Amino acid sequence: MPRPREFDENRVLLAIRDEFWDKGYAATSMDDLLRVSGLGKGSLYGAFGDKRSLFLRVLRDYDDANLLMLRERLASAARGIDVVREFVLGLTGDPTGAVARRGCLLANSNAELATGTPDVAAEARRSYDAIATILTAALERARSEGDLDPGIDPSETARAALVAQLGLIALGRTGMDIGTLAATARSALARLLPTPAPHREARIPKQS
């Protein structure tokens, strides 16, 4: 029988994830990963493989956790429209701007690696497709709840909301003032999510 691992796997993977998130893939060395994990080289390699394998593991775990949270938020939301608004506005919730400056592990990694690393590009496509599917469901619900113009296509708008969020991530990484970033997000939402036109009662002409 294999020996049980004598370390907290979740803690190790989170520490490794944060190191990649803060430094990027290329700037993170195996010495960095050994330091933050607290493991020896033999233990780290034996449990998780090499640097590339470790990175792909933590990236996939990160994406799966975010997808689960988004699905759970849709299931619990009072209104479907709230899910899409929160998704786009998410990075602007921290008034210090630290969350916006850190960005998103997937978006950061895709920008750094997708051109030369097919596995990262494939993981980004998988995750973004899944996000778009969840947002589409939220927008379909919003339309049925009367919170979205019935002429809006939920699938197209879901992908546009994803594009808006990714653009905001890129701007946040530059250190843009958080108030400006939030105003930009609200402006994008106002254009993406038009509310239904108010119904006007037909006027009955007076009898002469």
C-alpha cells in the first residue's frame, strides 16, 4: 500500500497557486515552490510532478472553484440580472484596489502563456465557455423576470459581459484608480443590460 501523505495537500496547493498568481509562471522558480510548500524536492515532485504539471493542476483547481461559485450564486440569486452585474463589477469591490491590481489567475496566465502553451489556451477556452454558459442562463432568467430588454440575445450578451470583465481585469492590473474602474464597469453594464421599455397605456380619445 502507498504511504499516506504527511502534509496538507490543499494547503500546499493553495500556497503554490498564490505564488504563481503573484509572480507569474516564468518568474516562479522551483526553489520558490519548495519554499512556499514547505516540502522537499522529492516530496513535491513525487506528489505533483514538475513545475508545469503543478501549474496546470492549480490553474484547473482555481477555474473549477470559480465556476462552482458562479453556479451556486446563480442558484441562490434573487434575480438573474444580479449575477451578471456582480460578475462584471467583482474586481471593483475592494476599495484599496489590491484585488484589481492582482487580477485573475486565469486571465493573467492566458495573457502570459496561451500563445506558446496549448494546454493553457485550452484551459482558458474551457473555463470561458463554461462562464458564458452560466451567464447565458442568468440572462435568460433576467429576461423572463422582466429585468432585461426582450430583444437582447442572452448568449451574445453573456460573451460581451465576459469580454467586458476581461477588459476590466486588464485595466485593473495597470493600477487604474478604483473609482474610475468602477465607473467604467457601470458604464459597460448600462450598455450591455438595457432594461425593458416601460409599457404605455393606450390613450382613448375623448368622445365629442
